Amino acid sequence: MFRWGMGLGVAAALLASAVSAQDFKANQVIRDRVTIGGKQIPLPEGEWRVAGYGYSSIKDSSFSNLGAFGSVENIVAFRRSGNTIDSFVEINTNTLPIIDGWGLSKECLRTDLYLTVTRFRTGFDGACFFIKRTATGATNGSLKAWVAAKNFAQSNRLELPAGWVTVGFRFADRQDIVDVRFHFNPATRGLPAATPTADPAMDPWGDEKVKADVAKMRFVEELSVWGTFVSGYFQKGLRNQLAAADVMPMPSAALLNQQRPDVQERLKALEKFRAENALTQSQFESQRNMILNEATAVDAGGWLSHSVKKNISFRVFGSIVDWMLAFGVTLSAPISTALTASIVAVHSVIFVFNDRYWDNYWVEKGRRDGSQTVDFHYIGDQPAPNMVVSHARS
């Protein structure tokens, strides 16, 4: 009895410790990384100050059946440059683990952003990042952390810009999810402010204006290189594997010629295996070249749904077979062509509707895997058309 009571006491103490560890205070300084929702979230070098903390929710009503498992911890932290906010981070992560996956953000599938990159996407695991513009004024009332952050900025007389260039990261596995968005102020980097304008033709960060401006284009490219460079930190943080040496840099041109940290670690591990004679020299060279020559494969995306794409590929082969069967019966090429065209038209419609039905059926049953998307309430939660630099999968 004493041992049981003692065990409960220890458990209660650990629980109390865990709760207090999540009790972030306004103006609290955080560096290098922060633990929230049981996950390590890496932060770029420098001093970040907590501006708001609270709980949010999943925006998609399809996930309303998650209940408490859909509770999302949300934190906002500022990085200052004098009295101006140079950048801020918006962190969302689940409080409790689920058992059948989360999926990617819809942002990762858009083709109207500066950049979208899908690193991997399997049945339950997914990783992507994107670059877009965010308007400060478009906020959602359910974001208690953001309400607190705006009050924090006002009470401390901090200048809060109206627009930002945002780099968002999404990492998810079967149980947990990390959704982090870094918002950068171009004005503190010698560039025009990213303030939204009513007239798209006058927008300094619109498609054509960015393409024609070397400095703006270089900034977007630096952010894209940075996103690729630091993605491995988030993957490690999701599994609580960040080490003291894992300090994430701020975006800069200096990263253009540096090797990604995850590549460095894999090469070191490979060299260790070779030193221990676990690999032959030819195996070592082959695997080393595979790591060094990894390239991002282009994924065009586009407006066609997966159902339509699958139907097109299926009907190309099916139509040939249908025409041959029809010709074998009618011995008439025109009649066979007409019959095949009718079959293609009818079966295409049936195929797409059937495929969409099954997708919706499984979503309603609560199946959440890599083919699904889920989003939270975000700062600047509105569509913001931007140019497309690329839509890629690595």
C-alpha cells in the first residue's frame, strides 16, 4: 500500500512538473529550442521572448471527433531589432498523441505561394515547408496566444508590421505533429515592407515585382535554402533528439555553400561504418555518392485532383483494350471508336465519383494519414496569392 501511494505521489509530482514546464510567461526569454507538447522546437540563434501562449483548435471540422486529442498548444515569440519586431515564431503542436496520423498542411499543396517543398509523404509520416506572405491584420479570434502577443507588443511599444514573409514547416508522424511558422520582416533587412495593398498592381511583393527585383528574389531564395538546411532540426525535435550542438542559424546567404546538418550526420555515420569495416570501400563510395547527389525532384502539382490523374492513366490503357474488343466484334473501326468513346466518357465519371466517395468515406471514419490534410487556426489565416518559384518533392 505504501509503495502504491508512493508511486502515485511520484507520478503526481512528475505530472505537476510537466504542467509547470508548459506554463510560459510573457516576456520569458527562450533560446535555441523550446519544449512544448512534449516536443522540442528548434529556434534560430538569438533571443526570443514569449509574447503569447494558449490553446487553439483544429480548423477542419472533419477532425472534430478528436475531442481533447485535438487540443493544440500555441505559442508566439518575438525577436526584436530595437523597438521593431524583426521576426516572430508561431508554434502549434498537439497536446495528446493520436494513433492514426495527422497529415500535411493544405499550404504544402498550394501552387500560388512563393515556394512549396514536400520532403516526404507516406502513409502516416509527412514533412514539408513553404514560403508565403502573411498579413498581420487577418487574425482569428480563437488564437488566444496571438491576442496576448498583440497586447504584449502594444504594452511594450513594439512596432508590429502589417505584413511578413513567412516560412512554414510541417512535420508529422503517426502520433504527433509539429507546425511551426517563422515570420520575417523584410524592412529590417533593407527591403520594402511586405504590407498588403488594395491594388495588386502596386503590391511591392507581388509576382512581377519580386521577379524583377534582384534583392527580393535573393531574399526568397535565401529563405528557401534556409528551409532546406534547417528542416532536419524539426525532424529531430519531433522525436526529442535535438542535441546541445544543434543550434539553428538565421536565414542568410552564408548557408548557400554549407552542407545540410542532416547530410553531415549521415556522412559521419557512414565514415564510422567504414572505419569499423562494416562497409567495403565500394559500398562506402556508392552510398556516399547517393547522399551527396540527392536532388529535389520536381512535382508539378496543378489543378487536377488525384482522382482525375489516376483516371487518365487508367483510361489510356483501358481504352486501347476496349477498342480492340469492340473491333473484334463489329469489325468496323468507326463503330469501335464510337463505342470506346462512350465507354470512356461513362466510366471516367463513375471512376472519379467512386474514388472521391471512398476518400470522403474514410475521412468520415476518422482515418487520418499522409493523404489527408489538417490545419489549425493561424495568424493571417487567409489566402494570399503569390508567385510560384517551384512546387517540389525531395
